[in-house]
Amino acid sequence: MINILITSENAARLSQIVSLIGECGNYRTTRVAGRPSSLVERGDSLDAFDVLIVDASSLETAELPVVGKLCHRRPQVTSILLIPDASPQTLIEAMRAGFRDVLGWPLNKTSLCEALSRIESQLALNGTHETQIVSFLSCKGGAGTSFIASNVAHAISDSQQKRVLLIDLSQLFGDAAFLVSDEKPPSSLPQMCAQVERMDAAFFDACLVHVSDTFHILAGAGDPVKASEIKEERLEWILGIAVPRYDVVIFDLGQSINPLSILALDRSNQIHLVLQASMPHVRAGRRLQEILASLAYPADRTRLLLNRYTRHGERARAALEEVLGMRPYQVIPEDTEIVSESVNHGVPVAKLSRNSAVSRSLLALASNIVSLSAGSEEARLKGEPRLSRFFGRSPAPKLKAM
Ligand SMILES: Nc1ncnc2c1ncn2[C@@H]1O[C@H](COP(=O)(O)OP(=O)(O)OP(=O)(O)O)[C@@H](O)[C@H]1O
Ligand SMILES: [Mg+2]
């Protein structure tokens, strides 16, 4: 998938461009409010992007010399200029600076789609790298979301030989890093967000917990006050530069549905809802399902994970399947002894006891997540960003009454 970076001084136009790109196809976008010079300090983190779109009101604000330098150092980045005056003279000057395409404003969707399609074909010839993005969301506090997200992340890196990044976006008391590592996180998401302007690849790497060479964690805020310091546009930048570096990115979203978690959900190929076999969880699961439907996330991207399952949960499980209209994608059994030992020592459960039922179910989940065909990628939501629907939501499709 092409990773596109867009700069503009105009926030409304940024959103409009992202929306049009969504209509063109399945592209990953990152917005930066400002002129191209605001990217200079960001060093080699810009290497994560395939396309740079500069929206400018004039050649002066397009900062051609700056873009020229940025492009010269990164021949793999294709740049597109959006400008009201797309005259032949503008075209010549922009091309000299390294822009591949110049499109007039108002932006014509067909021209934009054609430009992106040309770049996509070129990149396909060179072989592109796909990242699978998977979110874990709690139906109710304490459902086991962090335990599952962190252990599945470990299992995917360990048994499936993938490069995995776990991002703890849980905004209450993010603790996912401590469940699979005894290392003190060198930094946290809000700390990283505070420094995005000077974040190059080495700096990014130094902020992560390195559980192994192929499993890294970006630690959560730790408490809701610090979590409130995470700004959406900064998180968007971190995701823009982080995602292409991994085969799989896993989000622990906790219980929150807000602009930050929507940023993650918008990018997710799979959304796993974690719940237990009890009526309070069934009711909460149903509410969450309604919210996701109202935000237009397609049901086929959603999966249920039934955690802490025991044989006493049979009736509640039947009610759950009836009310939510879905069968659990994976059942994870209750195993208080092994799970307590795992979380208390910060050791992945598969390392402690690979053959236990809880480990086997998590390994099976990891394997299923990875083996999902690339076809599911195409099912990813296109079009307008979900945020606009979050605040001006269309009515939810009818779900089964409880
Ligand atoms: N399958 C299981 N068997 C036994 N205990 C479990 C299982 N899954 C989770 N637990 C226990 O449940 C507790 C809560 O788990 P976890 O922190 O992952 O929940 P959470 O949904 O992330 O909670 P929060 O809402 O606080 O973020 C942990 O103490 C863990 O030991
Ligand atoms: Mg949690």
C-alpha cells in the first residue's frame, strides 16, 4: 500500500485531499499542517513515505528549494504539487524542483486518482511491502484486552517470524508493555508525541521497548492525564512513519472510542472485540457493535474474542452469539494460575507454558491473524475519514434487539 504524506497550511483542504485520496483507492495518508520546511527537521523518518503531496497557494509557499532538497535526498519519494495556478511556467519550475506531477486547485479527482495509480503501478514493479494492522478493543474494563493484544503480538513475532510493533493506545492505565517485558519503557506515547518535530528513525527506535529483535512496543501513557497530552495529528505522524517499518502493527485500544482510537481503527484490517461470557459483557458488546456500525466499520472486519471462558459460560455464550449475531473468532480459556504468573513476571504466556490451553488458543489466534489473505486488505474502508462521522454521525444500522 502506498504511504502518502500531505502538507498544507489549510486544515480544511488537508481533510478534503485525504477524503479524495480515500475515494481513489486504498492508500495510507498522513497529514502535516504547515509548509514543506516543517518537514526538514524530521530527517530520515521521511523515508517511510512513498509520496509527498504539497498543497500550496503559490510557488513561494510551495518552497521549491526546500522540496528540491527533500526529493534529491530521497529519490524513492514521488512528489506532487497542488496549486491554483497550474500554468506551463509553474509546471516547468515545479518539475525542475523535483515534482513529478502538478495538479490544479480545485483538485480534480480523476487527475489525482490517475497520478496515484501511476505511482502505484511503478511501486508494484519494485515490490511493495504490506503491513497488517490489527486493533484490540475492550467491550468492558478488565476483559483481558491488554493480555491478549500483548501476547498475540509476541506470538506473531515469535512463531510467525514477523516484525511486530505493539502500540499501547489504551488511555486509562496503559500497561501492555509490562505484561510481556520486564524492561522499563524508555519513553511513552505522549512523550514521543511531544517531540515529533525532531524525531528521526534512530530517535523513534530509542523510544521503543525491544522485547526481541522482531518485537517492539510503544508504551502507553500510563494514566488518563498523560494520555490527554496525545494529540491526534502527532499520533498520525508517528503511525505514518512507524507502520511501514513492520509486518504487523497491533493496537491495544482499551475501552475508548475517541478521535485517537478512531485513527487506529481507520487503519485497521481487523478489529477484535474482547469480551467474556457474561450478560454485562454481552450488553457492552452490543453497544460497542452499534457504535462501530454507526462509524461505518464493515462488520466483516470485526471479530469477537471470548476470553476467560469456562464450561460455566455456555448459556452466556449462546446469548452472546444470539444477540451479537456472531460466533467467537477465538475462544481463550480461563487459566488463572498461568496467566497470573505471566502478567506478574512480565513474561509472555507462551514462553512460560507453550502447551497450556491458553497459550495454544493465543498461538492459533496469531496464526489466523497472519494468514488472513491479502484480499481482506481490499475490504478496508474507503472514503471520508471516520472522524467526520464520529461528530456528525449517520444513524446506526438496526441490530438485533436484546
Ligand atoms: N484467559 C485468562 N485467564 C485468566 N486470567 C486472565 C485471562 N485473561 C486475562 N486475565 C486476567 O485479567 C486481568 C485483566 O486483564 P487485562 O489487563 O489484559 O484486561 P484489560 O481488558 O486490558 O483491562 P483494562 O480495562 O484495565 O485495560 C489480568 O489480571 C489478567 O491476569
Ligand atoms: Mg488494558
